[in-house]
Amino acid sequence: MLVNLVENRPFTTAVEAVRVTHFPASVRTAQRHLKQSGLRNHIAAKKMLVTPRPREARVGFALEHLARDEAFSSRVVFSDEKVFQSSRNGSIRVYRPRNSHYNE
């Protein structure tokens, strides 16, 4: 039951899976059980959010400015960006079999 839950909902944590399934042992035992079943806890893969249309726009912009002279680039102002979040922004964990990180 524990393995079925995690297979169907891979972003479920071991703590949550133990609570939902009423697994009769500790969380660490549940983690070992999941690992023996071939489900490993990995950091979820980050997929690119660039769809074909914005990708074409980016390439077009780059090609348009590729031939600009050095005088143009000396007038460009660069800035860094910093994002502050008040919520959890750490890595997201997922239970998946090996070599399946980009599978849906």
C-alpha cells in the first residue's frame, strides 16, 4: 500500500506516506522499504519553461544583436536580479525509479 501510494503520487514525502497509509513501522523503515522497491528519493528535475514561441523570439533577438559593433555593447547596462521569497524555496524531492527523471 505504501509503495502504491508513492508510485501514484511521487511527490509525497515518506512522512506523509506513512501517515496516510498507517504504515506500522517508523518513517526510516518506510524509506528503506521504498528504496528496496526500486523507488529512490531524488531532487526533482527542473524542466525548461521556454516554449517554442518564446524560444524563437530569444533566438531572433540574439541574432539581431549579434552583428552589433563594440560601441553598442559598451552602452549596454547589465544588472543582476535577486528574488526574495517568504515561502519554502528549497529543492523539491520526488520518489522515482532510477533514470526516469524526465519522464512524465
